[in-house]
Amino acid sequence: MTTSSLPRNATDNSQRENSIIYARGLTKRYGNLEAIKAIDLSVKKGEIFGLIGPDGAGKTSTFHILGGVMEPTSGEILVIGKPPRESRLSIGYLTQQFSLYLDMSIEENMKYSAGLREVPPADYKERFEKSLRQMNLYKFKERLAGQLSGGMKQKLALCCALVSRPTVLLLDEPTTGVDPVSRREFWDLLAEVSAEGVTIAVATPYLDEAERCNRVALMHQGSIYQVGTVAELKASLNLQRLELRSPTILKVEEDLVKSLNEHRPDIADVQTFGDRLDVLVPNVDSGKQIITEVGNQFNLRDLKIEVEEPSLENVFVMRLKSATSTEQGVQNAFAFQKPHRNKLGDSAIHAAEIWKTYGDFNAVKGVSLDVAYGEIYGLLGANGAGKTTTIKMLCGLIEPSAGTMTLAGETEGLRDPKLRERIGYMSQKFTLYDDLTLFENLQFYCGVYEVPIRYRLERIKWVLKASDLVGQETMITGKLPGGWKQRLSFGACVMHEPDILFLDEPTSGVDPLARRQLWVLISEFARKGTAVLVTTHFLEEAEHCHHLGFMVAGELVAQGTPTAIKESQPGQLIEVVTDQNQRASDVLKKKMDGWRVSIFADRLHIVLDNPDSELQEILNLLQNNNINVKSHKPIPFSLEDSFIGIVQRTGNQTADS
């Protein structure tokens, strides 16, 4: 350990003595690169502490030091009162890369981890069964880790990290690629572990996950900008969020956004979503007046303005975007050459009762959907729901077992090269070649998609600028972090101006700033007439879609706009604040379905079908168990709440039938 010679005051001493994780002046250099710049950290016992920031912010380097994997260049770092290397047996560390043995079963991986940590056999048996059951992995205990989905691997890796009951648990982007249902199970287990006294530090690109942390630190370019509870961070922004909806808002969206942005500083930020605009304003009344006046200029009918608190993404973007080049990338407009707009509203992708059967297994069951030119359609579902199989059928990669499809007006010959030239496809797996340079990869895809030679250099420059990779043309692609790979892959699949664009989890592992930039680009293509079908595990991101379809076990069980799906949910979501959150959750889950109760930092979210009668029963139950309810109030359903409710209710109906 390297110890700083900076003088320490009484506050420093108090933090040092009362913190499980303590860092002061922590610095890490790689040659001339200063990855971590004299940061201070203090994490208390039993706290879930979130570290959020864009790719390259220094999060992973910080975690490597906290986990004792490498030494800092300078500064002081203590974990459980000792240098990290001396505390390693008390630290559980889940890295971005899978730390599993793929040729071993779930049970064998757990036994191996327990053996390394010298877990007593009696303790191992109890923890093995409890953690696997919590993660819905117990029935698969004999399956090889290499045969698991990405989400199941992540859940198993967490179980392995927890088998020794570490004092400190470090999680570096643990839920990348994990579906919403599994993510909620994952975070409910973290809340339970935290309540048992384990201190958790987690780096995540998903800001809805950061909402579950007791405190959050914003990190950028090696420095920590702000630390506080989610409520404190939102309040510090001194802005309110106005949600704008109108039946005709999408027709004038581009010009409307431009006009609103001309009213800065009274309009702090404008962001487009599938069926609404979000506008951040310092003053609600003056903001509403400006919006109404601008809306009248564009003849917006039935304009509705709702006042909401800013989201954590608003905080993140507003704090950090001025210090990045992301906004430059957003302004890097694509030079469209094709006349897409004359197709707006016509059907681009149509499926009627399509099925895909493998032996006795129905992977897709009677799916029907329609996507128009200029529309962004989001296909959502848990791992194994059939999303990727559906996309592969819709774009002609595999034949359906039954049903009919139309793609760009064609019902036959969906693999015809001329039709393929009109389609862009970005798969879950990174589709570029790791052993080629960035420039070589982009040259190759220009050839594959037959981009006219006169446009190729211009398009390659656009991709590099939009990906924030100008000057890195000769870098070997395999050396790029995951987020940059995703941005580059998106650019490669749109260089030929596709009429139809298929995006299978395009922003997995991408940080919030880059994700926002990517969605600006996706929306730009849609406005020019491209039909976009996208899958995502990030439910806040799905708000950017014009229409959504929820898949469960191969079936399409719900369709509609994001707003319509949220408003269609039965019952009410209630936020409850108690003095014993974990115990309250345990008590309620004995009386209710587990999915109806979830912990979000210092509060509970509870789904009630009949709140008029059930709410008082809930409050009485908590009171009878000596749990004090500090407050309770109804809150709107998020898309994640809606998704989980639809998935769980559908599963229950299937089980009952």
C-alpha cells in the first residue's frame, strides 16, 4: 500500500475509523495516463454504494485496487481497516469477465469457490441451496456453466462470490446482459445480503439500478464529481422534468426540439422518447409558458404537460456532458442520400402467426406484429423468451415453421442479396473482427453492404466521430472496451442507409452518455424513414420506442406505446418507507407473491391489485410485526414494473391452466 503524506484532520480520522472502505488521495497511473486522479471514498458497513460513470471513467481500475488485484500509484486505501491485499480473504469480487469454469457444473463451480475460501461443509450446504434457490438456479445445478445464458452465468458468479459470506462485496457491472426479471432477483439478493451486514460497492451503467443504492458517486475521467443519496443528487440539480405528450408530437419532433433548445437557459435540456419529450427547466411556470407558446407554433393538439422530478439519468447527463465530447458526436449528422421519407407509415416488417419449432419445443408461438417505416418497435422479454429467434426469422436468417412474413414488401426470397442490401443487422454478439483495425473493419463492411465508393471515406469518418474514436483508426478492434465496440458495431451496420434496421441489444454494457448518443442516432434514422426493430434489457431505454411488444415463453403477450402499457397495468404501485426495510420485505413476501415487493435503497415498492382494501392490511401487518411505517404514497408504474408484472401474471396464468 502507498500512504499519502497529506495531513489528516478530525473528519478524516472519523471517516477512516468508521468506514469499511476508505480511500484518500487515491491515484493510479499507467505511464502518462492518470486513470484515477486523487479520489476520496468512504463506504460504511452494510451500505450499498454505487459508482457510475462513462466508459474509461476509472471505475474498473478503482475496483482492481479495492480488490487487492493491483496497487495504487499513490494515496491511502484501506479495506476493513487494512491494505486490500491483506483483506482479500474477506473480499468477494465479481469482475466484468466471467470468473467461472465453463466445463464445470453449477454445483462444481460453487464447491470449488467454497473450497478456495475454506467454507465449512455445514455452512456451504446451507448457503449453496439458499442462494441457488433465490436465483432460480437450483433445478439447473448439474448443468455445465458453459451451457448457461449470460444472465444465468452472472447469477451463478454472484452465488460463488457470496458462498464465503465476505465482509465486502465488489461488483463491477454485474448485470450487463441480464434480463429485467433476473436483474430484480439479483438486486433483491443484494439487499438481503446488505441487511446482513455485508458492505457492497457496485459499478453499473444502468441508472435504474443505481436508484437501489444507498449512496452514489458520479465518476468521470478519473475524478469523482459528486457523492450522495439518489434524492440528494436529484435535488442538487435544481431542475424539474416536464413530460410532453400530444397525438401529433412525433410529426414535428425534430423542429420542436430545435425551437425549444433556442430558449436556453429557461430550457435546460430536451430529450426525445418514443411517445413524449422530456424537458428540464429551472422554473416550472416559465417552462410551461415557453412550451405552450412553441407548441402553438407547431399546432400541437391536446398538448399535455406533466411535472415530474428529474431522473438519475438527467443528473448524470447534466453533470457530465459539458465535460465530454459526446455532444459533438450527436451533432455529427449523417449525410443521408436515399429518399427514405416517401415511405413513412407504410408497413416495412409484417408477421402473421409465425412459429418456430425445434423438435417438440416451440421457441416462438404465433407471433404477429407490424413495424412501419419511420417507426421504432421494441421487442422485450426475459432471457429465453424468443426475442432473438423472432428477429432472425423477421430478417430472413432462419425460416419460420409456420405463419407468413413480409419484409420490405417482399414475401418470398427474403435471403435475396438485393433485399439484404436494404437491411442493417446488429447482433447481440459483437459482429466485427477483433484482429482487424477499426479502419479495416469499417472498410470491410462498406464492401459487404456495397456502400458506393464515393461515399465510403465520408461514412467511415462519420462512424469514427459518432463513436468518439477519431484518431484511433489503427487500433486493433479487440482492444476496445465493450461500450465502444457496441457504438462502432452500430455505425458499421448503418453506413449503407438501410431501409430496415434490426438491433439486438445494441447498448448492452454502454454507459449512459454513450447510450443517449446512440439513441439520438437511432431516432435520426427513424425520422428519415428507416424502420427499426430493437431488443433491449434496459427498460428505461425502451421508452425511446414508439411501440413495444412484450414476449413471454415465445408468445407476444402485450403491445402498445410505452405510456399505454404503463397505464394499462392493473392495481397501483405503492412506495413505502419503513425503519426496517429488509425485515418488512421478508414479512410481506410471506403473504404476497415475491415479485410484488422490491427494495429500492431506503424504501419498498409494492404492487397491489386492490389498493383500497389491501393497503390497510399491509400497514396493519407491518405494524403488528413492530415495523414502523414512516410514509407511503402511490407512484406511477415504470416500464420495468409493468414488464415484471406482465411476465409474472402471464406465468401464473400458464401454471394455473
